Amino acid sequence: MSLQTPLDAKSAETLGREFSQFFDNRRVLITGAAGFLGSWLTDIIVQANGLVDCVDNLSTGKRNNLEHLKDRVNIFFSDVEKFSPAGAQKYDYIFHFSSRASPEEYQEHPVDTLEANSTGTRRMLEVARNCGATLVFASTSEIYGDAQVIPTPETYFGNVNPIGVRSCYDEGKRFGEALCMAFFRSYQLKVRIPRIFNTYGERIREDGIYARALPRFVKQALNDELITIFGDGNQTRSFCYVTDTIKGILKLATHESIDGEVFNIGNPHEITIVSLAAKIIEMTQSKSKITYLPAMPDDPRRRMPDISKAKRVLGWTPEVDLDYGLGRIIDYFRKNS
Ligand SMILES: NC(=O)c1ccc[n+]([C@@H]2O[C@H](COP(=O)([O-])OP(=O)(O)OC[C@H]3O[C@@H](n4cnc5c(N)ncnc54)[C@H](O)[C@@H]3O)[C@@H](O)[C@H]2O)c1
């Protein structure tokens, strides 16, 4: 079967084969399946012969991301908060990935964002409890806020403004984590929590408020437009290529005896935002110049994961370097924008 956007280096077929022992003929529910990470998860689990139900309200996701799989998965266009499985459908795994994820976008829709991560998470935890599924909740590096410990380990409690403009996302995810742990402690539910750091790759949105910094820069560079940096550009991020992130998430989902645990999933290679913009300008041979806009409120100064726990317990480490990954996404946007 051909993918809509195949990956050469680490194809969904290769990853699917690697995880087929866990997903072959198993029932899997993926929320946010029409989005960036959700659609990759869907591809790989279908390749692993999993029987997949997808839920998405298309608020940021695209129907097209699942088009090539429409004969192989069940797709439910619904808000996650309202989704009920048909009949007595049982799942082995639930990946709860539906949430707005780009800072400009979630700040535009703060109530929806809180709902997806609170009421939506509660809904999925109840479904998992009814059928004994393992639930993987997509948390985020943003729960650490403006971290004062770099690289940041899972044991760091965070430095978050609870009423700031980012709190709909940060606190929504923190509440989601707390709810998962409450279900784990009260009902022994099998929950696992990846704290995902900035991920990029094919199918990430590059348009308008949906675009996060890296895809926005690539799009602006390809069009020789001004590259817009919020703040002085000396803030740092660590970017992980999508196949690495997904592999980490699948290892976390399928590893034995780690219920109720959290893992940082990200690439520890830290880069300033201005260096990232310069690299993208160079790689695209763009005529773009950089323009500096006012800093976003509560924007973290540095972000870099400590991934020693994932390395030690899951045997996972990212493999794709930034130059290679950027080359791939530049090619992708050249062909698809
Ligand atoms: N990509 C990253 O760098 C990153 C980093 C940290 C955490 N995450 C988390 O991973 C998950 C997926 O992120 P993504 O990058 O794929 O974003 P995305 O915007 O591409 O995908 C999110 C999907 O969820 C759907 N959705 C949103 N709210 C919904 C709701 N209430 N009901 C049903 N569907 C809904 C959207 O339509 C979209 O298809 C999110 O939970 C996000 O917070 C992503």
C-alpha cells in the first residue's frame, strides 16, 4: 500500500513491521487522527495490521491526511468530548491525541483547548476503563512552562503561569495528566504519558495560526517572505523529526510494566530560534530577511529534554538529525504548498 506522503528513511511500513507483534489484529482508537501526529500513528498502526477507529472534529486536522486509509479504518467526525464507541466496541489501545497544538491557535480557542484535554480526556479514560484498554495521553513539554532546569527531566514540576494566555494548553495538559494518574491510582487503569517536545515533519501545518515556528519559517523562506520571529530570537527549542517521536510513543505504548509513568519524548539537540531561521534561509537559498515581532507572553526561554529515562527504560533515542529532517520538510513543502 502506498502512503500519501511516504518517508524514505524510516517508512511507516518499516515501523509497522517493527510493531506488528503488538498491533496485529488488535483494536485501536486514535483521537486527533486527522492531525499531524495522529495521522502518522494511524498509518503505522494500519501497517502493523491494527484495526483502527479514528476520531477527529477537523478543527485543525485535514480529511486528506486519512484519505488514503479510508477503506482500511473507521473514521468518526466528532468532538472527542462527545464520542461514544458504537455498541460494545472494545479497544486494546487508545491514543488520545486530539487537542489544538499551535500556540497562536490554542490562544485563539482557549475554551476548546481546555475542553479537549479535560472533558475529552475524561471521556477517553472512561472508554478505556470500560474495556481495559491501555491509554496513551499526548502530553507536552509545555507542562514545564518556562523551565528553570535544562535539560529538563520528568521529575521537574514546572514553572507555569496558571492564568496566562498559554494556560489553556499548559494547564489543560497538566489537568489531563493528573486525571490519567487519578484513574491509574483509583482504578489501576493502564495509562502512559509521553511529554512530547517540538516535533516536525510531513503533514505538519504551515498555514496561518495553525503554523508552529519551524513550518512557518520554511514556508516564509520558500516564498522569499519576511521570516517572523517573536522576541529576540535567542529563545531555544529542540526539534524532533516525526518518525523519531512516533517510534518513542509506540515504544512507550507497548513496553511492559510502565503503567502510570511519564516519559520525555524529544530530541535533545537545542538550537536558538534565530539560528533555526538562518539555517532554513541557507538551506532554501532564500532571499528572506528576518523581522522581529514583540515576544509572546510567557514564552519559555529554553526548551531541551533530558531523555535519559526514555533511553534507559524504553531503549529509545532519536536518530534523525536536524539537517536531514529539515531537508525532508523543505522538499515536502516545495511539492505540496
Ligand atoms: N507536534 C508537536 O510538536 C506536539 C508537541 C507536544 C504535544 N503534542 C500533542 O500531540 C497531539 C497532536 O498534536 P499535532 O501536532 O498532531 O496537532 P494537530 O493540530 O495536527 O492535530 C490535532 C488533531 O486533533 C483534532 N482535534 C482537536 N480538538 C479536537 C476535539 N475536541 N475533538 C476531536 N478532534 C479534535 C484536530 O482536528 C487535529 O486533527 C496534541 O494533543 C498535542 O497537544 C504535539
